[in-house]
Amino acid sequence: MTPAALRDDLSAARARTSSLWEGLSDEQLVLPYLRIVNPVLWEAGHVAWFQEFWILRHAHGGETSMPRCDDLYDAAVVAHRSRWGLPLPDRNGTRSYLARTLDRVLESAERERDPYFYFLVLFHEDMHAEAMTYTRQTVGLPAPEIAAERNVTISTGEGEQIPIGEREVVVGASAGETFVFDNEKWAHPVRLSSFSIDAAPVTNRRYAEFVERGGYAERRHWTAEGWSWRTEESALHPRDWRRRASGDWEVRVFDRWQPLDPETSVVHVNAHEAEAFCHWADRRLPTEVEWEAAARSEHGLSNAGLVWKWTSSRFLPYAGFSPDPYKEYSEPWFATPHRVLRGGSWVTPSRLMRPGFRNFFEPHRRDIYAGFRTCGSFR
């Protein structure tokens, strides 16, 4: 990528970030405390801080442009709960911090030969823009401008299977790639038995069958961890579904309720719900290696539904893992219950939609734009 193209991407990412919070009123910027979201102004300021820290200070040895900004925005040391009580800059102060940081980063990119940290801050901003979209959906704020990009129609036949024969596959990144995250390092062979995988993610139509046939009430479909979560949450259906007076389902999309489209991918279900459905359907979730093998196969995997896909794999390091400079990205989460998700959602920029990219979240999370494919035997 040329420096000019990289600067264009950094500018476009910032425009996307700004579109997700600038249009909110002062009242809408004040969110109730939730463990799965961040205060809007904190998240926006954190994006600027991350750029300043890794490029202007770490890579170029410059000074911070905001006193005590580490005490406000360093996610590795600022406890999540405390972010609601910090003396954050107001709307204008946050906007100014974002603007002057980006200007300095773009100027430095003109003479930079090593793009590593520029890709790091670019992808980091992409991820936080996606998280801001999750937040707007979670708390029921109006749809952002980027919702016009939302296209989640299933394009392949429901129930169609892709056969993957027994094979050895190479998983992980090769040393010649321009940028990869440390949890993708390095490429290694894995032997797989044959299997089949859904050509398209599970649809609302199919998932509604599971709900209506008592899937949430039958303990036998759930793992011990999943049943504990279902009981604690009193979950009876996906998070944003409800019954209409007619008995049909409707779904909340940001701040509006609309009829559930049976042809689109089920979304905002967690790994426990996905596994329970799989048990009910006599199927299973694919491992992340199976997912990647199918994506790289002669058949390929379309991103129909444009939702992240849960896998059965714990988020663990590949053999020989060593952390990159941003040590907090992967290593702290290997000892946790985080699961790997693959693919990408309608909110994910295409530059992150690589077969080898490993997203990871706790299995109880339902705020993610996540659905799933199922796997089975192949004869």
C-alpha cells in the first residue's frame, strides 16, 4: 500500500468513527453503565489516544498533545467501570483531540517507510467503529449513517452443504504479509478429517423453529455453561426479538421494531445459543480451523448474511506465539473463555475480512453482529 493510500484509509476510518457519535445529542451521549459498552466520548477519545501513543510517541518519540491523557484513555490501566466517572473532555474537546491527532499522524505518514504501526492504528479504529455500532444497537439509539450499508440477505439456498474432504491445511499467517496480528503467527499445517459446512449462515426462519419447538426450555440441548447462562438471563429467544399481537416475531433494529425477515441470518445470538441450536439440529459448530479450511477451499465461503460466525474454538495462541509491541491485544485473553469468531459483519471494513483474521469475544456476548454456520459429517 502506498503512503497516499494509507492516508486515505486513515482519513476514511476517522470519518466513519465521527459519523457514529457526532450526530448524537448531548443526552444520547450519556449512556447507562453496561459491562459490554464504553461511554461514547471515552471510546472516541481512546481512538485518538491510541494513534498518538503508538505512532507519535512510541514510533517517533514525540510528546502527547493532551496532559494526563494516559490516565483517561489507556484501556490497559483504566478500569472499565471507572470510565463513567472520568473528567473527559466535552464534545468539542474530544472532536479537537481527534482532529489534531489525525493531522499529525497523516503528516508523519508521508515520510514513514515502515507501515506497521499505521496499520495497527487503522485496524484498531475499524474495530472501535464496529463496537460503537454495537453500542447504538444495544442501547436502542437511532440507526447511524452507515446503516445504509446494511445488507444481510442470504444469497445461497438454505440447507445447502459444502463438502470438505480429508486434507492437510495450512493455518496462520506467512512472514511475507504486510500486516497481521500476533495471534495469527505463524503458518502451520493441521490435518483435518472430512466434514460438511453450511453454505450460508443459519437464517431467522430456521432459528425460529428451534425457539418455537421449545429449544430454550429443554436442558438437553445446552452445555452446562450455556444452561447456566440461559437460566441466569431467563432467555427464551434471541435478545432483540419479541412477539407481535398477531403471534409473528418482530426484531429491534437500533431504535425501531420491524417484522422479522425469515430469509436473513439470525444475529445477536451468542455461542451458547448457537451450540444449543446445533444440538437440536443434530449438528455442531465448526472449529476455527475447519472454518478457515472451508473459506480457503475450492468451494470458498461467501459472506452471506454478513455476520461474524461463532466457532467452537477457544481463543488460544498458535504454537510459538510471541506478542507484538501491543502486548495487550491478544496475550491477556488466552487464559479466558473467549471464543474465536471468523468472517466479518456488515459493519466490518473489507480490509479486515481475511480468512485468517481471528476475532474473539466471550461466549455470552449477544451484542455482536454474530450468527453461525453449522457443521456435520461428510460421507
